[in-house]
Amino acid sequence: MTRYKSFPIFLAFLAMGFGDVVGPLVSLVKTTFMVSNFVASLITTSGFIMFGILSIPLGVFQDRKGKKFILSMGLLVALIGLVLPMLFGMYGPPTTVDPASNIKLYALFASIFLLGAGATTLQVAGNPIMRDVSPPGRYSSNLSLGQSIKAIGSSLGFLVPPAVAVWFGLDWTVLFPLFAIIILITILWVRSIRITEHRSEGAQAATLASSFSLLKNPFVLMMVTGIFLYVGAEVSMSAQIPILMANVYGFTDFGLWLAWGLFFLPIFLGRLAGAFLLRVVRAGHFLLFSVLLSMLGMLMLFFGSQYVAFTGIVLVGLGFSNVFPLIFSITVDALPERSNELSGLMVTAIVGGAVVPPITGAIADLNVLLGFLVPAACIIYVLILAIQSFKK
């Protein structure tokens, strides 16, 4: 029965991926609203800022109310965020922009803000609740599988807009009603199941103080910082690759599809493979291999050759694919009795997706390729973290 209870949780991971739509939205918003790379990149800040504000309080609240309650709450907040732009006419027909009014742009930022709050809540509840619905010894494996399903949700931001434009004459705002329907189904399914949430005997109730006190542990601090920089690097890559396709290599009409095929398809395939490989390979070893692969791919971006750069993007996607679930599961497995507090801390670190991309975007306004130095620098730190985990 545990196996079947995991199905709606996997669907919640799909919905969790909708928060990553801010990556491909950067190039779409840049074109639709005619703003700079830096201003468009601020949409990632709107989407990810809530990870820094809400995650730790949600971890404490979750310790009292339960993971299923928090998961359902996150789905509801995300649903409200998706309905908001539809009220301003953004539901599929070509979006018209009045130069004298920024009301639709403001509504879009508010929508992404709420979607980010929902995704934050889903991350806080979804990652640890996967432990409750997983057979013994399968947590890392199932978490990677869940993250691969999350990558499908993230991929829709790349795949749907070009498809509906070519086949139906609609624009990227069709994502809002599509996501809303999927989340509504998920809410109903999650509410219909019963989950036994495991709690360690003698575990103390989580508080804000107990959550922050974990940062005194050098291992926890190192892993939380790794999440911060990794997420910043991934969101920077997903935002800038479509712009690289258009500005450097001249792929404008189908740049999003190409960016998905080169970056998010390898992430999906890598996470799917990781779900099975992690049943036989130690997590610390797999993490080191993944980061080394992504570093090689980053280096290839600067060779000057289109095909070498495209190969590099594929390698970065494969290398990135399992970094988040590996860091998360390694940390929770080290301190399972503090899973709610650790979940809050590490999901807070996803705020790296709000901080790093605008820096990348500002440098990319000067030179698109130079912008990729920022995520490369982030991955160098994750490499140090991976080496430390490998030694332990």
C-alpha cells in the first residue's frame, strides 16, 4: 500500500516543478514586455524570494500540523497564484501590452510570487514526506525519481509555449490554466489518501531557534550553502540558455525547444537514471561524479564552437540532474530526527534562485557568454562540498 500512496506525492512533485517555470519565462517576458535582460531576470527573484522567507517557519509549522497538511496548503497557494493572471486576460490568447500601463506585468510578478510561495511549501513538505511513503532504503532513490518527475513539470515551461504558438496561435500564458487544472487534480488526490508520518522517539518539537541552531553544525552549514549555490546556478542556466540560443547561435523560433532538449531533457533522464543507480551506488560517490561532469560541461561552453557548447550544455544538465536530491537526502539521512528543521533550512537555501540569476543577467547584458561564469563559480563550491562528502 505504501507504493500506491507515493503516486499522489509524485504528482505533487510534478506540480512542484511548475515553480521552475520562472527560468524559461525570463526570455518570454523579455520579448513580450520589451524589458532588459536584468529586469526580466527579476522574475526569478519574484519566484524564489519566498524560499528565503517562508521555508524555516513552514518547517516549524509542519512539525506541529503534519506534512500532508502543509503539502495541501502549498498546492492551494500555487492554485491561487495561477488563477490571478487569468483574471487579467493571460490565459492563452496573444498577450497585448499597453505601453502606458504595466498592470499585466505587475499581475504577472504577483502571480509568480504566489506560485513561488506554493512551490516553497511543496518543497518543505514534499521532500521529507517522500520518506514516509518510501520502503526502507529507498528514500534517496525515490527522491531522485520524484525530482525527475519535477523536471517534467519544469520542462513544460520550455515545451508548451512554442507548441501552442505553432499549432493553436496561442501564447505562453496558456501555462496558467494548464498548471491550474493539474494542481486541482493533485489537491483532490492528496486529500483522499492516509499517510502515516514517522517521528523519531524522543524528538523535540521544532522551533525557529532549533532550526537556526543547526547551522552551528559545520556539515549542515556546508550542505545548506551548497543548495543555495546549486539552485542559483541551475536557474541561471535555465534562464540564460534560451537567450544564448537566440543571441549567439541565432535560434529564435524554436530556441526554447532546443534549450529544453539540451538542458532539461538531460536533467530529466539523469534523475530517472539516478533513481535506479542510487539503489547500488553510494550517494556521496554519485554526488562527486555528478559535479565533475557538470564542471566539464561548463568548461566546454567557452570553447567557441557551437557543437562543443551544445555538448557542454547536455553534460551540465546530466551533471546537475541529481545534485539537489543527493545533497538533501545525504543531509536528512545524517540527522533523520531533525528532518522537518533540515527541510526548512535547505528549502530556504533555494532562495539562491532569487539571488544568483539577477547577477548572471546583469553580466549577460554585457556579454551573454560571460554571464555563465557566475553559475560556473557556484559549481566550484559544490565540487568542494562533493569532495568532502566523498571523503566521509
